[in-house]
Amino acid sequence: MLQINSINLGDCLELIKQIPDKSIDLLYTDPPYEQHFAGGGNLGKRFEYRKKQMQELSSFDPIPFLEAVKPKLKNFHAYIWTSKGLLNTYLNWVEKNDFNFNILVWVKNNPIPAYNNTYLSDLEYCLFIRDEHCHWTSGLGYEKYRKAMIDNVANNTVGHPTQKHLWMVKKAIEVSSKENDLILDPFVGSGTTLLACKELKRNFIGIEINEKYAEMAQNRLRQDNLL
């Protein structure tokens, strides 16, 4: 069994095997997915560092991951960030398993200003997948149930290339779980999911393969006196 309320270092496909079946209440995670940054000249050079970071995360097959995590959830109940290019892969799997789904979007007020023969890259997608009998918290107020989450790209003071806003993560966890539930994030990254869990009094299992990011997440939790 993996350590609860801790970050477990290693390959999630291997470590997930140690989680007992039907033990996880909610999956909230941001797996690797390729992002494309259009634009040439000085603009392209300005964001070259960002492209290099993303190339490290660009090869990810969702299906083995979904099949590995499926038996660990009490009912399939998940928020999974993804790219437009991977949506069909996920949705074909969702249809095959007869799950319900919705697509949430982060609308960025300040996207990278690259629009040469293309629309701005001002959206990121979060796929919400749920089976029957999953928890749903009603009565939290109108804004908690919006599918569009509008905010600037975060000032990256942590050092992770795909950091999400804490408020976005907290909103989903608050709607789709209750206190003391067990939340799984197999791609911890900068640790935002874990921070949200602790602030909302949820338990968590975190998995991260990259030692640098695991240490980054540990430091964020320690700074907030949560570890």
C-alpha cells in the first residue's frame, strides 16, 4: 500500500498496482500532454524554453493509465486535464465504458500572443468522467458549477511548466468529494492537487516520477505547514 497524505516517488503505472481496489473516491490529475506553441521569429525564440520543457512530457498514452486506475476507484470519478489532440482517445474509452462525461475549460485571459494562421492557444481542457453513484455536492453557489474557468496564466513562481490555479482544483474537489475522502493524483507535478486536498480536509495519495517535481511539491506543502 502506498503512503497516504504523502508523495510516493516512482512510475505511476507500477505504483498504482499497490493501491487496493475500490479504495479511491476521486481521481484529479494533470497527466502529460503535448502543447503546441505557434509563431516564429522573436516570438518563437521567446517561448523556446517553454517548448523544451513540454517536449519532456509529450509522449503519453492515456489508455494503459485509464485501465490501471479504473479498478482502484470505488466508482469511476475523475478530473483529467488533457489537450485537444487527446480528447478523442479519452472519449472513445469513455464511450466504451458507458461513463458520463463533461468537458471543463480554462479560458486564459493572457494567452501567448501567437496567432499566425491559427486561433490563440487560450483554452485548456479538463475532462470530467463519472460513473453512476458518484458523490456530488449541491448548494455551493452558482459559480462553483461553471464549466468555464476564466483566469490569467499563472505567474510561474514554482518552476513547473503546466501549473494550474489552486482555486480551479479546489472547486472540482469540493464539488466531487467530501471531507476525509481519498483523492489520487498520479502526476503530482508542482503539488497543487495535494495542496487543495489538505486545505479541504481530504486525504490524498500522490505519485510523481520526477524527483525535482516531487521535491518542489514537498516544499510547497511544507511552506503551508501541511506536511
